[in-house]
Amino acid sequence: MIGVYRTVKDALRRAGITQPVHPHLQHHSWMTEMRRSGKNPIQLSFIARTSPDLIAQHYAHLTKDDAYEAMVRALSGEGRQPV
């Protein structure tokens, strides 16, 4: 884990980012984006080694636009598997 921390710290320094950033923040941001993009919480829970309920609650951060897009996808049948 120390190697990851040093790698992130070095990348931030080279990018000129002075705000405090930690590897966990990167993990949280990635999980949030995966959840927002519609990835299955059960699959994400396997990756994160936690419960699907926690994934659904903790990494949702949904906006009104997210809800609208999900509704449009559901009504248009996008993402449905052929029967």
C-alpha cells in the first residue's frame, strides 16, 4: 500500500495538484463513477469486497440527470437482453 501512496503522491506533485488526495479517495471516486454509469452493485461489491447493499447506498451519489437518464434508458428498452 505504501507503493500506491507514493505513486499517487508523485503523480499529484507532477500534475501540480496541491489539494490533499489519498488512494482511498481515488477508490471512492472510481466506485462512484462505476455505480453512476450503471454497473451492477453485486459485481462492484465483489471488486470492493463489501456487501451489495453498502455499494448501493454508499456509492450512489445520483443526481436528477442520472435519474432522468435511467428512466429514458428503461423506457427505450436500452440494455435489455433479447429473450
